[in-house]
Amino acid sequence: MSTSEVGMTVNTYAHSGAVKRSHRLTSLFFLAPASLVMLVFFFGPVLWTFYISFTNISLTGPTATHYQFTGIENFRDMFSNTAFWQSVLVSLWYLIGSALIGQNVLGMILAVIMQRAHPVIRASVGAIVIASWVIPEIVKAFTWYAFFSQNGTLDAFMKLFGLKTSLDWLYVHPLLSIIIANTWAGTAFSMMVYTAALSDVPIDLVEAAKIDGASSWTAFVRVVIPLIKNSIMTNTILITLQTLSDFTLVYAMTGGGPGTETSVLPVFMYQQAFSFYQLGYGSAISLILLLIGIIASVFYIRLSKVEL
């Protein structure tokens, strides 16, 4: 290669590098407004919440404006409060019942049925289930409140079958009531995720397993489940985070009662921050809720790497 050709090659690479740097700067310029909005309206509140969780700030009184840094005092009070641990336990049962079992299992069952059903039935069931998902949260809450209330819709249905009862289900079985309501409200999302995942499973593999003597159940467990494992993990993480942060449905149906029987962590946090005006204490609870969500997500990801 001659000297002139080497020079031309060097100039070409230099020009290419300059063009790439120019494009990178242009991209950063156009991304700057969106990044600024994210910084102000997303990371700003998160950082502010993190800071005030270490203070004694309140909504009213002298500490509303003249608050002090108290270190881990809020967290010490929280971990020594039996009501907090009761709230953690209620949140755990609510998560297991309505998300890990309810929405996951029912969503998978509906997805399998939708895959094999007649197109008319598939469209009808899909429309009904998805309608329950798109309804506003507060409407869902009042619908289920009317369903479970004394002499409500559930009692009316039971009387049709000769089971005369007049129970206030939200008082007798409050946790079960909100688990059923949240399962109904969120199953559509799991159904759509699993429907999309099942549509990507090669039919040939399932048929080959059946030819080798596997039953439909064995083929589903041994062939289909490993193939959609990532979708199961993703769906489980999303519905876990949604259920852990669920406030409107529970608060509108029971207000956390009777007593503390349905006081999930978001409701407990709201009561401490806005009913008892302990904003710093409520912010500390929100950080623990965030930490629980992170731990659960990491656990699911680790679990998804285990060979089935």
C-alpha cells in the first residue's frame, strides 16, 4: 500500500470517528429533555423519600417545617412494632394467594383453554377477562364491596341455591375477600402473557413427546413449561410488584380492617404517613416495601436459572 493510500485510509477512519462522535452528541442532545424529566419527576421523589425516611418530619405540628435528622430511629421503631410485622405477614399471604397462586395459575389455565377453544368461545372469554382488567381500580373495589357486603350479590346468589345466609363477608373473611378480588382483577394480564408464550411453543415438540408415550400433563410439564420459563418468571415479577404495591383495591374494600386483618404494607404506610401524620415513618415503611420487591425479583431471577 502506497503512502497516499495509507493517508487516505487514516483520513477515512478519522472522518468516520468524527461522524460517530457527532451522532453521539446529537443523540445525547435530543435525549437530554427526557432525561431531565426522569431525573426531576422520578429519581427526585425517590431520593427525597429516602432522605426524609431518616428524619422526624410530619404533616402537621412543629416538625412539619423544622424537622431533624434522626438516623435509623424510624427503622428501629418500625422493627419493634408488632403492627408492622402483622402487616408484613398479611402482605405475604395476600401476595401468595392472589398473585403467585391466583393470577399465575388461573392465568395459565385460561391461556391453555383459550389456545384450544373454539374461536367464538376464545373471543368471548377473552373479552370478559380483559374487561375485568381495564376497569378502573376504584370501580373494581366498589363492585367487589357490593358483592361481599351483607345481603349483597354473593348472598343473593347463595339464596338462589337454597343457602340462606346473611354474612358480612368483608368482616368474617376479609383477607380471603380481597385475595379473590385481586385475583379477578389481575388474571387478564397473566392470561395475555401466557397466551403469547404458548403460541411460540413448537407444536412438533409436544406431539413428539406424546408419540413417545407422554400424557398431555407430562408433555405440558416436561416440554411446555421449560420453554416458557422466562415468560413465567417475567410475569411473576410483574404481578408480584403490582400486588405488593396494591393500595386502592384493599383500602376501598376494607380500609385495612377489621382491625389490622387486611392491613397490607401500602395501607399501613398510608395510615402512618397520612392518618397519624408521621411522614418520615411512612417513608421508611415505603423503603422497606421497595426492598421487599427487589429481594423478591432477585429470588425469582435466581430461581428461573434452575434447570427444570
